[in-house]
Amino acid sequence: MANLSEFSIVTYERRPGYWRAAITPIRRSGIFIPGKTISSVVTPDDAASESDAKFAAEKIVRKM
């Protein structure tokens, strides 16, 4: 299970009333392997509010 503090969650409104959230790992300085790094993940479904989109993103992070 991943820790929420290791990810940045940004919510955005795709169009009025349709919210999604982007989840991006916080990169620590150091070596990473090209092709093995996740840039970001977007919640698969639209949410009715910004807080619902953030909650959906947090659930995804907890499952990682």
C-alpha cells in the first residue's frame, strides 16, 4: 500500500460538473530507470465534485 505523502494529487474540471484528478509520484532526487517511471495517472471516471475526484484519487493511491 502506497503512502499518500509520496504522491501529488491535482484536481481539475474537464467541463462544468465533470471532475477528475491526476496522481503524480513525488520524485526524489537520485537515479531513476528510463521507461520504468510513471509520469501520472488520471482517475478513470468523472466525479460530480472536486472533493469526490480527490477522494477517488486517494483510493487509487491506497490500492497501489
